[in-house]
Amino acid sequence: MINTNHPPKDTLIPGAIFLVIYAVWAFLVSSNAAFIHHFDQAVISVVCNNNPANVAFATTFTNLGNTSTITIETIIVFILLLAFKQFAYAFFTAGVMIAANGYNWIIKHAVQRHRPYVHHLVYADGYSFPSGHSVGSAALFGVLIILTLLLVKSKFWKTVLIILWTLFPLVIGYTRIFVHVHYPSDVFGGWLEGITFVLIGYSFLYHFYVEPKMKERQQ
């Protein structure tokens, strides 16, 4: 059932804006722009340290953004939505995740950026840009934010959940920088990509499902 009090409006324009920003960011990274180098060094100097507690937290929490973990979480959300007969939302979730991760694979192999040439605190292979952990977590938890806005009526729980969903990709991105397997620009690019697919995906959901359902209820 759609929460008709304040459903999100069409997100095509914000999605297009994020797409442009992401395209510019990807171009700057692929062209080894000086701005990206300065950005990476500035963030790394703030984020990275050798504090044992921080190392233990980062090396553990970063696993929540693994492709296998995100895939399992996506499947669980998909099955739960099907179980509650929220078919449009289930396929919205699956579509966004498949598109975001598939496109991420293409961009990684197009840019072919090597990972940081320093000791990695966790195992990581493949190319560096964009961060797959950041793409997957931003896409999945962005979808959860949309679903929360659509399905949760309590303002208190809506606020709590949105804050929680927002924190997850931020912390996962932080850990990828901390454990030295990604540059900050990889993480930021991953967030941009994940958010872009959520916004564009919701625009389709809005026009083909949310808006028609709202009109039906108003008749």
C-alpha cells in the first residue's frame, strides 16, 4: 500500500543532475586530473590512521558492503516484498540493483584504475573506480529510503530508518578508504553512481505505478 500522505515526487530531474555530476567525476578520474589527486590526498590525510580500535572496526564493518553480502540483502528485501505482494516495489529493487552493479562492472573495465599502491588491510581485487562497495550500498540503502518513504506511515520510524539507511553507505565508504583498497574519489564516484540509479529507477516506478495508484485512490 502506498503512503499517500507525502510520497516522493518524480526524481527524473535530480537523477539527470546526478548523472551529469557522475559523468564529469568519472572523466576527471579517468584523465588523472590534478583536482582528483588533491581531493584524494586531502581526504586520506583526515580519514586514515593506525588506531587499533579503528582498524578493527573498519576491517570488520567493510564486509557488510561485500558484493555477496549486498546480493543476499537484496534477495531478502526482494523476497519480503513479494511475500507482502508488493510486486512493483520488488522489481524496482531488483532492477535498480542489477542495473547499478552491471553498469559498475562496465565502468570499472572502461576506466581500469588501479587500486592504491599501499598495503591493503583487507583483500581486494579488480579495478578501483568506482568502488563496488559504495555503488552497491548506496543503491540498496537508497532503495530502502524510497521504500521507507512509500510504505512507512509513522513519522518517528520513518525518520529513524532514513537516518539508519543513510549512515550505512557513508560508513561503508569510509571503511573502504580506511583499509586502503580505494581512493576517496572511487568511493565518492560509487555513491554518485548508486544514487543516480536509485533516482532514475524511482522515476520509472513513479510514472508507471505510484502516480497511477494515487490517481486511482483519488477517484
